[in-house]
Amino acid sequence: MAIPFFGKKYLGKLSVFTGFEQVFPVLNPGGSERFGVIELSPETSRTHGRLSNLAGNFLPSGKKRVAGYTGVLRLSGPAQNQGLTQGKDTTSFFEALTRSLPSDSPAQFLMRRRNYHLENHYNVLQEKILRRLPDEEITDFFLQDYLDNMVYPLEAGGLGKIWYGLLVSAPTIETLTGHMAVLVANLPCEASPCSATEITALLLDHYAPLLLEQFRAEGTPLPRRFSPEALNGADLTVLPGAFHHGLTSTYWKVSAPPLSHPQGWTFPLLANPKLVNTEFDLTVHLTPANRDDKLCVVLERRLAFLDEQLETAFTRQATAIIDDLQEQRQEVAYRLESARCEDNRFFEAGITFSLRANRDDLERVSRVFEAELKNLGLAARPTFTAAETRAALLEIAPLNLPQGDRPLVLPGWEAGQLAHLHPITAPDYKDRETLVGLSQLNEPVFFDPAVRPGQTAFFLLGEPGKATTHQARTLVRYQTIFQWLKGEAVCGLDRKGEWEDLVKQFGGRYVRLGPDEPDFNFNPLEVEAENLRWNSSLSEWLNETAAFLADLLKLDTDLQQDLLASLFEAAMALLNRNEPFNAASLWMRAENGGYGLLAERLKELTKTGRYGWLCAHPTRVPQTSLCPDLLFIGLSPTLQSLLGEEQQKFYFARLFARFAGQLWAENPDRSRLLVLNQAHEFLADPVSARSLGWLEQRSKPAGLRLWLVSPSPAEWLNSYYGRELFDRAGCHLFFQQGQNVMAPVARRLGLSPTLVKAVREARPGAAIVRQTGEDGQVDFFSFEAPNGDYFDRFALASGRLTTPKPSQTRRDEPEEVPLFAPDEIWDENDLPDRRTPAETIEVAAVSYDETALTVIA
């Protein structure tokens, strides 16, 4: 192939131009691929190389023609988010990035930013929604709205995807395998060996991006073995200052250390709004080097200067600059200590940028890019000649072939800080997860909290009434409904009816407990003798039930005392003589006990009374296995108007205790998501608090994922059961919270001041996520909801999806209902493989009239 190069056609082997001979897989004995390898071209010249002697043993100079091999590790994962953990382990993180690099060869850290499209994500989502929504017209309308108001605006706004990796080389495959194994084990972030197909994609993207696009557009799989001859049809042209490969790339070399930044030195570049639609590469080559004594001299002078400035500032009481000077002195002192340490490694470092664009747009885009490099303090010099462009082309290629001078000599932790090129990342979830927003670098964030049964996620929305809290609530609703759209069964408790519109809009069942609910009821008077055996349980039940009934019937102080006495007598009769306890028996006991005024009021609880619908019918709680996949339970406006706020909470907490037992008693054929809105309210009642802890410990065998939605973590940290749940949860989503709220959380979870500040200053729709993996590794990342109101609504044609028509089943038909109120949380190690009869208490239903009681066995 003839390549326009240095002003004439280059007619030699194409491998000499590209720098590699072939890409091939390294196989296990069984024939499966371990990782991919690049065989370097022995004829590739290093016209500007200043390699160490050790590196020259296998990376050939002009005289030595020995081939080498390069492997590629993809670096990913939230462990790279040092901006959220700053002040804790950042120095050790940077040292760990370079500590395990080979001592006999260079290493290349490569970062690529590419424009990103959501086509794969949309196709996966479309397939799932077509199965979930039965009406074709509704499905088309919903998907089109998702495209118009979610997908297209994100792509038009400069959606990007960043690839970050490490390339190492060795003279033999065996040595390279050892290098990569050491790095995978010791790097402080996720490191995954790239396959031969992935490496082929990297090389095609570098040398022939339009050819790579053609492969993808045609759906043709990339080959596992790849050689430069595959580029014969590509138009490759080296020009003074540019390289044409279908698109055109320009190059810059950095000759001075970049400025530091709290979130990483590349953050201002990657987050720059002027560059959101640009595609560029950045590479840092690190070559092992000896200690630079000149660096020690410079640092010593800088330290002496700062000491003088500090002394002057203290003398003049210039408090405004003292903190800044002390911070600078601390950093310089640490660098000097590292430079003097004999055990520290040192590296020569070289930095190269490349920018690619269409030929027509290149000049304009290059001017903007170069201006932004200067604004960020980067001493970047563009390549001018074809020889310089050729060297930069190989320098930034995914081959680990350093070409130019490396003017910086840095100790290990500073070299690691320089090599930390992707400072803001999210978990490496696939397109099948829910698209929740963008990272600070405009990358899409796909995230589903607590994805497996047995896992719990906290959504901490912030102070009620604030704009940030409203946006947080819309995000939780959006994520919940997308779990259902993707095929998950979703149930929830929502006391105030905040989710009713959403559930009905998608054809789910929203049960509003109250006088107009024909199918279901919760009777707050139902109690089992087993749950009153202990004095503390009996005392709690008496006081709480008396307070509930007094508020419902509007009893004065004297009648409240009479009610307490009647309840005590009825409870003793249940415990000692197994006499039934219900509204009718309580009324008759007050009537026969001389509490005439109280009896008149208690008669309102019986079947023909004003509140017979509440207290005279057996409990019927919806069973998730017999209801639609989208089921929520709340209180009707009538019931909310009859009960005060505290009594509503008591009633709903006892309802949850019953519902928890029923969830455990059911035998699900698939996992279910349980969403508890205002979940902290269940902590105020001891029975529901124990039930919540009990259910969380048994959520895995019950097939449950738990999402607990609350304003802040304060209520959880002030409760024994709440603290246990908060500590065991695998995921915490913090929306904007106050400093006073976050201080105890930071102490308990070991959060850095930087993370606490990020939570305190979070914008509407932004969340900071703390996630604990199955291996106990704690990661942090953040995302922000996209602009627009898509999360605040879901476009479905009005009236097309409605709540199913209620059945006409008689309300007073006897039915066995599991009753549950545990006295303690069991140790997880004592859990049986499956539920036993003792754990699900089946209660005989009660049927009665005003004068006679009949227990139906």
C-alpha cells in the first residue's frame, strides 16, 4: 500500500507504518481466550526515543530488530472517583497505580473520549416494553416520547463515552502474562484484560475509524486475528501537522506538568462545555527512571520560600492567606520526602494529545481545543512537520510505543496522579440497566439499585418541600416504574397516596384502604395472644391501641381511662381464657362492666356502627401473587380525614407488620421489588420496626428487593432497628442534605469531607451514591438527572391504561390471613432453608353479629 508520507509515497510493509505485525488471542489449554496480544513491528523506528537501557532490550532501536508484545488492561469502576474520597486514601491510590508497573519497560495510560449514541440501550428497552405494555398504540407512543424527550436531547447535548486503559509490553508472551497478572491483582481499580476483538476495535478506531463504523453498521463481528493488511482499503495520509484516515487527527505534545485539580487534572478538560461534541485522545507514557536530584533542589528551594512567606504572614496576621500557604507547604514537603526516599520509584513522563474531526471542521475545532488547553494551563505544542506528526501518531496509538522525549521526571505517586486520566466514573453497567442521568463528564449513567433479592437500597430525598426533594422524588418514581416496565413485579406501601397517579397510569392496582374499598381491609383491633405474652408487648399494645381508638372516637380523658381498663380486661381474657377479641366483644365488655358512656361510643366500631367498615371486618391484605405486577397500598382520603397524623402512622405501621408476614408466607416464582415510601415512619412503632428488620433479614429467600424512601438518614440513626438496617444496606443514594444531617452519617460510614460537601451542594436531581459490593468493597459515584421534565411525567395516552375494575367479592367472607409481629430479629445464621409453620401464624377469622360471637375454625 502506498501511503503519502514525508512528501513521497511510502511503499514498504504496512506493519512498519502502523507499528504492529498482528493482533491475536492468547488461549488457555482448553482453547478459550485469556486475553488479546499485539505483536509489535521490529522495524518501527524510534526517531525521537530516549528509552532506558532496560526498555531497549525488547523495544527495538534502529540496530536491534527484536519483536515485542503488548497487552491491554481496561481500567474502570467507581474506585477512580478520588474526588469523592479526597483526604482519605488518594495518595495511596496514586501510588498503587504505578507501584506494580513493569520495571524493565515503559507503560502507556490511554484515555479516549468518543461521542456516544443510545441505540443499543433503546433497542434493549424497546424489546422489554413491547412485552410489558399490551396495547401496541400505547407502546409506540411511549417509546417515541422516550426518544423525543430523553434519548435525542441527551445525544444532541454532547453525550460522551470515555475509554481508559493501561498498556504494558514484554519480550515474550510468558513475561507479558506475568506482568498483567500482577497488575490485575494490585491496581487500585477494576482492571480487565482486553480480548483480541477489543484490541482490534481500538486499533481500527485509531487508524481507520470509518472502517470500524462500517463493521458496526453492517453488524459484522470483528476478527480475533487482525493484521495491518486489513487497512489496505483505507485512505491513510500523513501531512505536516495532521493525519488523515477518513477523519483527520491533529496532535499536541505537553512539555510542562499540568496544573492540579481536586477532581483530577483532566477534569476541567473532560467537563468543558465547549468540548462536549469533540473526540480526542490523551496518552501518558511512563518509563522507569533514576531519581532526579535537580527535582530535590527545586523542591527544597520552594519549601524554604514557603516557610519565609508563612513567617511573614503570621507576623502580619494575614489570616486570609495562611491556610493556603500551609496547604502548599504540606504538598511540597510531601513531594520532597517522596523524592528523597530511596525506596520510591521514579518515572520519565510524556504527555500527548490528539483531536479528530471531519476535514471540513478540523480547523475550527482545533482552534477551540488548543485555546482550551491554554486556558487550562497546559503547555501544549502542536506538531508541525510530517516527521513530528508520524512520531505523535505512534506515540498515541494503542501500542505502547513511546516516540518523543519525556521531559518530566516524577516520583511514583505524582506519576500516578498524572496517569489518573478518568477521574469521574460510574459503575460499568450495561445498556440494559435504567438510564438515570449523566456523570459530570457527560457520560450516560445506567444504574439499578439493589438488583438482586436480599439487597436493600436507601433513597434519602432531602428536606420536604424543597425543589431538590421534588426532583429526587420524581427520579425514584421513574426508576421504580422502569423496574416494572422491564418485567419486574413491584409492590409498595404509600400512606399519603403520592404514587397513586403513577400506578394507575400504568394499569397497576392501587388499593386505597377506607370505607369505599370493596375488597381489602385492615382491622387494627385484630391481635394474637402470642403477641401479647410479654409485659412490654402488652403495655405497648394497650397504650397504642387506646390512643388510636381515642383519637378515632374523639374520647375525653375520663373515657380514655375507661377504654384502657376495658382493653386490659379484654386482653387478659384473650391471654388467660382464649376468649375472642374484636369490636363486638370490646363493646359488650364495656356494656357489662358499667362503662355505659364508653359502650355507646364503642358501638360505633361494631358492624352496624359508623366505623364498622374499619374494625368489624376481618383483615384482608392484598396478596402480591394474586394481584397485578404493579401493586401499591395507601390510605383513602376519607380514612386520612378521620385519623390524625400520628394515628395514621400507627395504623399504617401495623398494616405493614401484617403485610410483611404475608410477603414472607407467599411462595413467589420470581423476585419482587418492595418500595416503602416514607419508610422511616415504620420505625416509630416497635412492632413494625421489628417487622422491617425481620423482613430485611429474610428478603433473600422471600425473593424481595427493598427500596426504602425517606427524607433524611436522621430517623434511621436515631433508632436501634434503623441503625441496623442503615448499616447493612448495600446502596445509599444521597440527594441534597444539610450539614447537620450528614455529620453523623459521615462519622458512621467514614465519608470524606469532600463527599459530604458534594451532598450538601447537590443540585436538583443530582445524587451521590455509596454502594457496597458483594466483596465488601465500598464505591462512590454521582450522577445528575438530565435537563427537562421527563422524569416528572410519563406520556401515555389519557385513559388508555387504567386501574382494573374492582371485584365484587363480599368483604366479610372469612379468610385466613398470616399475622406477624416478631419480638426480635433473628440471627441470619439461624435462618432455616425455607419458612416453617411456626413462622407463618394462620389465624381463624371471626364472624359475629351484635349479640353472639362465633369462632370459625
